[in-house]
Amino acid sequence: MRREDIKNIIESVMFAYSDPISVKELNYIINEDLASKEIEFMLHSLMEEYKENNRGIQIIKLENKYQMCTNKEYASFIKKVLEPKKKKSLSQATLETLTIIAYKQPITKVEIEDIRGVKCDKVLQTLLENELIVEAGRLNRIGKPIIYKTTNEFLKLLSIEKLEDLPPIENYKDTVSE
């Protein structure tokens, strides 16, 4: 195998494997029985290439292992990507739909729309994006409709341990205008 190929293998393995990796592990992966010095040489060669070109990534040495990481010069940009996304507040329609799913799950979109009396495609998409509901499979009937159920994220949002901790639906019957 060519030296350039081995260097590319090292680079791709380090990119895909985010944890520190030893020379011995890299040698095992490459499966060429190279001398440790040869792999270390290629690692240092990559390190120099990244440094000379002021690349967005770098390879650092941590004790006897190496790790690919972002160049600290660009840390402020990485922080913007990794900051928790601010979830927008849920609309009344979204909350109503979430409540229906919570109490009637598993439930199909058609069943939700029958209860609410309006289409709910966008509302379901919002709930899915916020990871408050998931597609829990399909019913074995015509059209194979998707069934929805709430998630652990929903339980965390309400600070409850299990669905049985939801207040009884009877508590809300007097507040619903018919």
C-alpha cells in the first residue's frame, strides 16, 4: 500500500472516530504491520500539513494517543453551531394536538383531525421536530396509517415519570366548550 494511501486511511479513521486513538490501534486498522515509527511519522506529517495551511482541523497528541479536533482559532464559530437551539414556544393548536396524542395514544393523524376538526400536518411536523412525539409504527389497515405516541422528551417537559402521572382527563371536561 502506498504511503499516501496509508496517510489518507489514518486521516479518515481519525475523522470518523472522534475519540483519541493510539498508534497501535491505527496499525491494527491499517493491517499492514508497519513500524510504529512509520505511523507516527505520518501522523506528524498530517499535523504539519494542517498547521502550515492553517486548516480548520488539527491533530493533537494526548499522552500516547492522537485525536482529530477543530482548530482552536475557529472555536467561536463552532460554539455557534453547538449552542442549544432555542425551541420556540408551542402554539395553542400544537398544545391541543399534543394533549390529544398524550391521552389517546397510539393515535393516527386522521383520528387527531377528527377530534380537532382541522388538518394537523404542520402541527404534527412541529411536534416531531421538537421530539415530543414519534412515529410509533403503522396500523394494519387500509392505507397503513402512521400511529403517533409521545416521547421521553414529552415526559421531561412535563416533569413526570410516566404517562400514568398525567392528570385524569376528567379534570378538563368542564373547561372544554362544546
